[in-house]
Amino acid sequence: MHAAALPLSVTLAVLAAAVTHATWNAIAHGIKDQLLAFGLIGAGGMLVAIPLVIVSPFPLSGCWPYLVASVVIHVFYNLLLMRSYRYGEFGQVYPLARGTSPLVVTVLAAIFAAERPSVAQVAGVLVVSCGLAVLVLAGRAGRRAAATDGGAGGAGGSGRGVRRAALIAAGGTGLTIAAYTVVDGLGVRLSGSSVAYIGWLMLLQSLCVPSWALARRRHELVSATSWRVLGSGLLAGGLSVLAYGLVLWAQTHGDLAPIAALRETSVIFGAVIGTLVFHEPFGRWRIAATALVVVGVLLLNVS
């Protein structure tokens, strides 16, 4: 079927999800111990998911194969994202992780959901992806300039290896994002309730990382966790449920590819957060990337 322009309510919901998503990822990046960060995020996700499961009807049987598959994919997503944030700058790995998915989702949605985006929407996905690529390149240029100014030549080989590991992990994260976006887009439409689907998804997938963290480093994590870090991690977990819940609701009212691309405007908000919170330079390349993403968003909303 051919795609129609996204309704205004869907566009606003996905943009709100983008802001929320960038915020919780920034909180996660700001916690130095990434296993602790994602363990707390999982715990916060469970605290929000449990009431959703209690108050919503049980998801229909047709969605459960998709839901279980999504839980598995989300576990790999969290592990790859932890690795990305351990080794890379927020302003570089975040846009690469998010920017890999729109083009892949467009192809997968055409194959598995029989969605045929309009010419304008294909152009919008391409323009958004180009804007995200510019952000990644801007991040690389910023790192090279910082290394030159800091006289880091002696550690260049080691630094390149760390950056390569971060970029590979971020690229792998993007592929998992594309996979769970399509799987959940199909599953939530069969669930009978988007609230029930997000509740069960977040409850099941949020159990994994906290359980692993407690099994590996229970005493160390309990003794080393401050109240500030605890509150930040749990807040990020709650925001992650809100962000993805908005996207799942949108996927019941619009096509997967334009929603996936629109969701990745979160990288623009992430770039702003990276500048304001982590003191990463914004610069003319990020301004150009922002302009490209805005043009892409406009094209996505042309019928």
C-alpha cells in the first residue's frame, strides 16, 4: 500500500518521543559505569511497566511471537549501546546508532509490511539520513581536532582502536534498532492494545540487564550507587518507556518508515544536549545537519 502523510497528532507524538529519547540517552551516557546505568534504566522501566501491565488487557495471542522476538533484540540493543557509550563520544555514537535505522526500516517495511512510501517520503528518509551522516562526520572531525590540540599523537593507535570499537558497536546498535522497529511495528498492530504491548515488552526486556548486573557485581553496585545516580538511572528508565510507548502508539496510526525517520530527529536534540551538558562543540556542520533533518521532516509529511 502507498503511504499517506503522517497525521499531525502522530508527528507531534513522535517528536515528543524524540526529545524524551535523547534525554534518557544523555542521562545514561552521563553515568560513567555503563553496566550500572543500564541496570538502573531497566529497573526504572520495570517500575513503570508493572502498572501498565496491571491496568491494560492481556495482549492478543497473535502479537506474542513478535513481542518475544523484540525482547531478544532489545537485549542485544542494550548491550551494544552500553559498549558504544563506554568507548565513544555521545555526539558521535548517538547519531550513528540512530541514523543507521531509517533506511533499513524503509526496506524491511516494504518487504514485511507491504508499505510503499511516496516519492516525497523516500526523499525525506534519504535527507534525514544524510543529515545524520553529517552529524557523525562532524563528531569525527571534532575528535581529530581535539586530539591534535591535545598533542595525543603518541596514543593515536590505541585511540583509533577505541574509536573503531565504538563506531562498530554504534553501527550494530543501529541495525538492532531497525530490527525491533519493524518487529514491534507489526506486533503492536496485532496486540489489541498498544499500552499492553509496551507494558509487557518493557517488563520482559527490562528484567535482563538488571539481573545480569546484580549477578555479576551485586555488592559493588549496591555499595557504590549514590542517591543521585540511583534517581537519575530510574528516571531514565521511566523516560525510556514513555519514549518508546509514544512510538508504538504512532506505529498503529502511521507507516513504519516515515515514523522511524521522524523519530531519529532525536539526534538533533541529542546534539544540543551534547553541547549544553557535555560541552561538545556544535559548530557549522551540526547546524547544516539540523537544516537537512528539518527539510527531511517536512518531506515526510508531504502526501
